[in-house]
Amino acid sequence: MSSIAITFAIVAGIVVLFVWNRIPVVLVAIGTALALYATGVLDLGQSLSGFGDPAVIFIASLFVVSEGLDATGVTAWAGQLLIARAGQSRVRLLVLTMMLVALLTALISINGAVAALLPVAIVTAIRVGRSPSQLLMPLVFAAHAGSLLALTGTPVNVLVSEAATEAGLAPFGFFEFAIVGVPLVLGTIAIVLLFGQRLLPERSGRMIPPDLSKHARTLVEQYRLDHGLFQLRVGSHSPYVGSPPTVVDLADYPGLTLVTILAGDGSGPLRRPTLAESDILIVRGDAETVGGLASDKLLAFGSADPATQVSDTLFNRTSGLAEVVIPPRSGMIGQPVFPGMVTPSGDLVILAVQRRGEDLGETVLAAGDTLLLQGTWKALDEHLDDPDVLVVDSPDLVRRQAVPMGMGAKQAIAVLLAMVLLLATGMVPSVIAGLLAACAMVLLRVLTVEQAYRAVNWTTVILVGAMIPLSTAMETTGAAKLMAATLVHVIGNASPHALLAGLFVLTAILGQLISNTATALIIIPIAVATAGEIGVSARPVLMSVAIAAAAAFLTPVATPVNLMVMGPGGYRFGDYWKLGLPLMLLFFVVATFLVPVFWHF
């Protein structure tokens, strides 16, 4: 059996396995590399070369940069701007949502952009009286179009740019994709505005992600922290300055209770041996008595609105709140606790204890009790990974939604702009720009090393790395040339536009059934070989393949983001093609007729 026949058999096998979808795509991809080695089509070095490919490393680094923007609340800030400007207009809501997700996709990848904006889009739709199903599919389809605004929009862009370089041509510039990306985004918005209301169902999904944007106010009201709880800031001339915390004795103020003392720098519970100016006393009692204490001890009140005062003090860029439940068989059952108690680590303070919805003072913990904890975001992340408590809402998830432009946001934006500048000017190879940006996110403490590891979508990275050897095999065995010759024979004496049309149809069909990244890795060597067969430049052919790979509209399994909105939008399998077909026609026209205008044959 020839190497060409073996390669085609492997291609057919992986397509069947991808469509069957019973084996994880990562295992199918790794099996592809192993099969190429086991059959002797490639040697060991060639079979594993994809994992060290610059494109794979660049894609991994982009996940880290994306995580930095999301974790610091940059995307939450963008989402809040969307809600503020959308108003009640359907047209304005759709236009703003689709433009925002397109821009974010270009900068932080399609999966990150859709995941970040999904809760915001659902909440916005509900607030303006729209069905989430009318907004979520346009959100995803606009993200597909937005992936063609910049090199960083999707791994396929990186792959076609690298293929151009390997073919001896100039790589695609960072913003060069926008030549087709802009008309695709505008055309997608126009089609959704004209036909979306009729082609999309009116449904609400069963799986709607929680809206945590008002989480602080929710917890303040749930635990009644706004009832008789006051924030008092230590003034420069207060007798408390320089004194130990034990000097705060409220025995002379009947009915007042000291809940906790927070450091003025926002680092959580006071850990210094003495009080200093700007430290914060949280006390509970009636307003008149608290006023007397403030007057006697030269303390300053915070906001006039108790709920705002408490939530702003306890929940901000540096510190937050977390609600935990004591599960059965917890080691904490039977331990004495009380509001204002500092946990053994010294990093968290217990603000409230409830049992069956009733507030408790000093008590012994029982299964089912809930505690409200306060501390820095870092402390909450570190200490709540404990089997003795169940966390109601992850502090990391809460911070991403509820704290726009949090700590490190400015550094994250600066890193992103620097990376875009390096990529746009071509000062360094794209993989170097990506690695510098990823490392800067860690060095500037926007992310920890552990967060950077978790940020990488290893399924995508391994899929690309393990499938690159298949492209190598198609080139080295002559399989790509054979496919190219067959395609040229089918086209005959037709114009090169027929080649673009044929490649678009082939790529788009495969892209509805298997990963568009895997599709691109199969089609790219065929596209380059076909361009060589008919004597045209490979650049317009590769750009057409990138557009076809992005046109994954017809099925929910075409891309992860299509599947991501299926539950929240209440969509069925047959809902996708109704709006997807007009968009597919738009992408076909751009890939076949607009691409050659800017990238000449």
C-alpha cells in the first residue's frame, strides 16, 4: 500500500471519528500523529514536530493574554458599557452586541470573547424584554465574522499565515485580515437586522448562566448588612491612631458591636499591631449611637447609603465577599464562630452566620449553616479550596463579572497594546510577540503562573500540534498534489475564481462536521498545491480557506461557541441553518469574488 493511499485512509478515518464524536478529539488527533509514525509515512521527528511548531506556541500564548484581560475585568467593563448604551432598541442592542463581540474576538480569540459576553448578553436581553434566543446566535455568528479582523482572531488565521511563509510568500499582516473582516462583520450585522427576527426562534433556555454583576448588593441584602452596619474611617487626629486594636472598647456605647477592623490599604483584616489613619472600623448598632462614637473618637462616616457604603468597602477591586455552606461531615461542624471572627489564617473575616435564613450571633457550626466571608480576592481564592466548605459562587467567577477594570486591568491592556504593536509592525516574529505578552502578564502579576497554565485551552493546542504532521504527510507523500491535480481536472479551463469556489465549498462542508481548525489543517496543503498546479499565488487561496473555515454556521457542533449558546438560547439542531445559510452565502461571495480584488492571482 503506497504512502499516498495510507495518508488518504488516515484522513478518511479521522473525519469519520470526528463526526462520530464518541472519542475525544484530542485522542483522535494524537492517534493521527501516531498512525503516521506507525505506518512509516513519517519518521519520529516529523510525527511529533507539530508540538514544537511556532504556530502552536503562538496560539497557546494568546490564551494567556486573553485570560489576563478577562480575569482583570476588562471584558466585564466592556459588557457594562454595552448595557448602559443599549437602551430598549432592538437594533441598537444587536448592533452594539455584535460589534463588541467582533472586536473582542479579534483581540482575545473567539472562545474567550463569547464566554465573557454570554452572561452579559443574556441579562441584557431579559432586561429589555427580548428572548435570549434572538441575541445569542447573532452574538456567536458575529464572533465568527470578527475572527477575521486580525491575526489573533482564530488559530486558523495563524495557520494560513504560516502556510504562506512556508510557501515562500509574505505572511499575512496583523490587520490584513480586516480587509475581508470588516465587510463580513458589517454584512453579518445587516443580515441579522433584516432577517434575524423571522429566522430565529423566540425561546429562553433552560441553562442560563448566573448574573453576578450585582453580587455585592445581593449579599448585603441577604445577610442584612445594611441594617445597622456602619463604616467608620480612622481620622488623622483620632486617639485610636498608634493604639492596638484592643483599645477599641465599645462598652461605653450600649448596643454597639465591633464587627471587624479592615486595613486602610484594602489588604483585608487588620494585621498590624497598631491602628493607623484610614483604617476602617465596621460597627453594628443604631445610627445615633454610632454618631456619638464617631464624634468622640474623630472617626469619619462613609457613604450616606448604608448598602452602598458597606458593599463599596467590603467589595471592590482589592477585596470581595464569598458565601460558603457547611456540608455534612465537614470538619468545621461543632466549631464555635461569631460575626467579626478572623479565620485562623488571619486573611479572612466572618461577617455573618445564618441558619435556615436566620442571623446568628456566637454559635457552634452545624451542617447547612452559611457563612459570609470577606477578604482580599487572593485570600479568597487560596483559602476556599477546602473540602470542609462548599462555595456558593466562585470568587474568581464573581470577580470577573462584578468588578470591571479590577486590579491589573491597566497592565493587561498595556500588554495587549504592546503585543498588537509588535504584531502590526512585524518587529519580531508573531510567536515571539505572543510569548513576550504572555510572560509580561505573569511578570506584572496580572496572572499567577498557575492561572496562566489553566488559561491555555489544551484541547486546541494539542489538536493543532498533533494534526500538523498530517499536513506534512500530505505534502511529503504527494497526496496534496494528487488532490490538487484532481481539483484542477474538475475545474478544467475555468477561471481561478472556480478554484476559490471549489475550495470554499469543500472547506465549509467539512467545517460543519469537524473542528474548523482540523479542517484547515487538512485543506491548507491541498490549497497550496492546487495554486501551484494552475500557476496562481497561494495568498488569495489561503485567505479564501480562512474565510471558509470561519463560516461554521450550519450546525451546533461546528465550533465550541455554537454549542456554548445552544442551552442558554434554547436552540435546537435545526435552528442554526436557517440564519446560517444567508451568512454562508455572504462568506462565499467575499471568499470567491472580493478576495482576488485585494490579493491578486
